[in-house]
Amino acid sequence: MRSVLRTALLIACIGATALAQQSLTVWYAGNFQDQMDLVNNELVPAFEAANPDVDVTVEFIPWGDLTAKLNTAFATGTVPDVFMHGQAATAGLVAADRLAPLDEYFAGFDVEDFGPTFEQGAVDGKHYLAPVYGSGNLLVYRTDLWEDVGLDPGSPPTTWEELLDAARKLTVRDASGQIKRTGLLIGSSGTAIQQPFSSLFWQAGGSWFSADGTEVTFDGPAAVKAIEFMQALFDPTSGVTRLGENPGASPVNPLVTGQAAMMFGSMEMVSGLRTTNPDVFELLAVAPPTRDVDQAAFYSFAGFFISQDSPHKDQAWQYISFALSPEWLEAFNSAAGSLPPRSSLADAEFLAASPALKAYSDNLQFAHGNPNVAVWVKARDITAAHLEAAVYGRETAEAAAKATQQEIEALLNP
Amino acid sequence: MNRGRLKLSAPARAGLLFILPALVYIVLTQLLPVIYALYVSFTDYSPLNRGAPKWVGLQNYRAMIFSREFQNALWVTLRFSAAVIVLNVVISLALALLLEGASRVLRWLQVVLFLPIVTSVAAVSVVWLLLYDRDFGLLNQVLNVFGLSNVGWLNTVAWALPSLVIMRVWRGAGWNTVIYRAALQGIPREVIEAAKVDGASALQLFRQILLPLLRPITAYIVIVGFISTLQTFAEIYILTSGGPLGSTTTVGFLIYRQAFEYGQLGLACATSFVLFIVIFALSFGSFALARKGMT
């Protein structure tokens, strides 16, 4: 009888412990192996040891599947408590009432250390994004190829004219006039053209939307100037890059094969080369953004959001604040070679060890993020479609700027 | 007082019980989703938004039919489909005829030809991505041997769609060759022998005897070809992402973008049903033409 009672008591204790424990589901975006290992083998066990009342289940969703998976989760009511997404998704998710504002939690947090990245996830004065990692789109170049054509790798271009001159010197054509080595490789469609254009557009003083996001301000001298410069880069006879390129789809990075002397690249791309092609990585340099009326470059940050429907918001914040501590953020960003959002990590060991990676941190001061409006994804694709038409010579720069403006306006005010 | 009650015999009741699991499966996983998708096509629905889909009547259909994106995608899809089907029929019939008179060793070629269809589309697409590479691809290396310049197979408006057609024909030809081979073996030998005795040339034998007798199987290949090619998505997604300049954006790829990139499920469902009507019309037309020819 006594043993029966003991067993019943034991079962009751185990049950009570299980009931007291809160389950938390966290979705990470991306499936970089070193990051997955870090989170699964170190971060989550450390968090659970420090918070025995919380049981964390982590999933890693490839970036390409994230939107589809999230949409399915929203439709079926199975959204994770915490999920990662890009900063530009914030406004759309807020408009659909899917995100919990984090201002109450941020009140006791060292947000100053996050600098401008903290503001990238703000909508109507409320903050929703807890930045985890980021990247910039900066000019990456092969110093050996620069030396070969008599350019000084220590003096990268500072203006558009210098950039075009250097790219022309680096471009190699065969006897038939076909480009054999692109001086400056740029994709001619999708985000591969839109992201480098964004940097140029901001440098020329342009913006897609008014500050409050209610008006489209795309069409104007800045847009036309930046599109004309893109057209010059793609010009069939005097240009420095080829139509129809998609650098992301190339099986081997064109900087490695020597098919490209320069390209706009992310920090992850450069970090990836450090692992796959250390010999080429040693030859790479990363330039600060050029200047027109302003000095600017496209940077994007991804971070954690808390689902509005999460019944465990406090536990969700416990996890986020734990993962955002300087130690864990450094470890997480070091694993993938991405940019930590904390300014106190600007001189992190893995950054200090490589001038090419450090350049992304040093130039964060010029960062511009994608506009945080609900219609951004469609607006981005409209911009890319007209840019593509412009570089193929199907539209003039003026017509492309005007059509982009009109179509985004129709989107904003259906 | 048995009016209105259907009386079933014991074997019929047993039969119904046997098909019930399959019936429930089909209704739950195929019929109901299609009916729901039809309903969603008349609504404004994004999974991101809370609440039920909002009824908008024919708005999605109007918006889609008048959009340049859809018109371009439909045109690309029809060109792609027509090219693949015509080439597939011609090449697979030629291969079947060649193998008909081939030695036993050469008939093993049939196995090789069949392999692409049993290989994953994604894996095959990646291999073709490498073959088509502008700088290092095998196809351009071969062209270089003959002193020809590199071709931007997937990078130029002129070549992107034909390159996808080539890959798709390569994938489907083996399957259709096997079907044609089976059909050729089903033709009574005495018909062919009689034609030869009557002095029919090889060309006459092909045009007057074989082609008419192969008409039903050709109709089958064309109909299945329409159903399959008009829904093409995976190879486009991997090889070209619909570019350059939308020259390979098929309706299937457009539906993907509407649904999963923009969250416009109502519009995506409407586009899917228009695609269904196109597939149905073309398949029905091919079937009617084939039947007319047979009678």
C-alpha cells in the first residue's frame, strides 16, 4: 500500500513539474550549420538551465521557405511564440495585427547599444523587432586584379564616376566584344538589381516613401540619375557588367573564378568565402559606400518578433533577452560571420581578425534599411521590374521612374 | 412504404464499404480543397490577415485577366507548352521507330532514355543549370570547340524559353518513346505486311498506316502533355526564376508569386481556376480532334 502511495506521489510531482513548465516555440530564419549547432547544443541548454520553468523547442526555417511557412502558421493558428524575420516585414505584420509591441520589455533593456538597428523595427513609434544579425551590401573587390590593371587597392572609389572608371579598367572583353570578365558584377533582375540600386538611390538623395509612409516619393531627379547610372553599367558596348546575370545562382562565386573583379556583396557572402576559398578571401577588400549627395548603403537586419497570439509573451521575452546578451549575440554572429547589431560588438574578435569583415561594421554608420511599409515586398518587385526594363533598354530612365511611382501609388491607395 | 429508400443488395453494400475509405480520402483531400479554392477565388484573402476571406465577387478574375503580368504569363505558358508537346511527339515517335528496328543491344538505349523521368526535377534542374552556365557550362565548351561564341542560354530573352523547352523535351521524350513503342507493337503485323505487299513505300507506310493507327496514343500524349506542361513550375523556379524580363514567367510561377510572395491567395486561386479552364479546353479540344480523325 505504501509503495502504491509513493508511486502516486511521484507521478503527481512529475505531472506538476510538467504542468508548471511553459513550452516555448522559437523559429530561427536560416539554416547555417554552425548557427544551428550553437543554438541547439549551447544556447538553448544554457537558457533552459537558467530558466527551468521554460521548455524551448527550436526550428530552423530556410529563408526561402519562411514566408510560406509563416503564412501557413497564421492561417492555421499555429504561429510560434517567437519567430525571426527581416526588418522590412515589420509593417506588414503590424498592419495584420500579428506582432506584440516590445516597448514594455525594452524599457529595462540596454537599447542604446543597438543604435539605429533598433529603430529599423519601429512602426508608428512602437518597437517590434529585437535585432539579432545583419548584413550590408557593399562593394567587394579582388585586390590582385586591381593591381594587375594598375589600380591602387588601398584607394577604392569614392564617387560614382570613380566607380565606373575603375570598373571599365577591370572589364575584359574578347575579340567579338563579349565581356569575359565583368568589372563590376550586378544582377539584372529581382533583389540582385534592386539592392545595389537602393544604395545609389539613397546616395543621390532619393527615397521611396515620405517619412510617415503615406506618400510615394520615388519619381524625381534622384531616381532618374540612379537609373541612368545603372544603364551605364549595363551598356552593351561601354558597360561593365552583362545582362541576365544572377550572381546568387552561380555555382561558384564569380570573384573566386575571376569572372568578376568587383561586385556588391553581403557580409555572409564574404564570410562564406573565408570558409570555402580562404586563398581568395585573403585577396578581397571591401570598400565604404560611394558618395553622391550623401553616403549610404543598403543594410538589413533580421531579428526576433513575438507573436501577438502567444500565450507566453513573458517567457518569449526571457528567451529573446537571453539570446540578445552581448556574449550570445557575438557567438551567434561569429558562427555565420554576420554583423552583430550591438555597437559594443563592433570590435568583436571575429570582426577584428578580418579587415574585409570589419568593413561591414565600420560602415554601419551609413546604413539605410528597406522602407518599413506594409506594401514593401510588392513595391520592391515593381521597382526591380522597371529597373530591369531600363537596363535592357525597354524603358528610359524617366519612364521607369514614373511607372514605378504610379504603380506603387496604386498599390498604396488601391 | 419503401418510397424514397434505396435498397441495396448485400454485395453492393459490401462494395460500398470497400470503396468508402478511398471515397472519404478523395473527398477530404481532393474534392473539398478544390471547392474551397473555388470559393477563395471570389474573395480577398491573405493568410496574414485575421478573419474570414472577404467576398469580392469577380474582382480577382477581372484584375487578373486585364493584368499585363497574367497576359504575358499565359502567352509564355502556351508557347512553352506547344513547343514541348510538338517536339516531344516528333522526337519520341522518331526514337520509337528507330528502336523498333534496332538490335537488342541498342534497345537498352530505351532504359537510358527513360532515366530522366524517374529522376527528381530539382536534381535534374540543377544539373541543367550547370550545363547551361554561360562561362563554364558544358554546352558552351562544346560551342567553343567549333569556334563559336558563348551563348547566354538562361541569361538572354531570346534563349531562356527555348533552353527550358530543350530541358523539358529531354525529360519527357523517354517516357513517350516507351508509350509509342508499346503502341507500335500493338499494331497487327498483317496490316503492315499487306501494305508492303501492295507496294507501299516506307513513307506511305508511315503516313497512311502507322500515323492513323497511332492517332489515339498521340492524342493521349498531347493531352497528358498539356496537363503537365501548362502547370510547369519547379524547373522555372530553379533555372530562371521567371526571367529575364519575364520571358519565362509561366502561369504556374505567377501563381506561386501571388500566393507565397504577396499572400494574395484569392488572386492566386482565381489564376489557378483560369489555368484549369485553359488546360481543360486544350485537352478537350485535342481529344475531340483525335476522335474526329478516328471516325
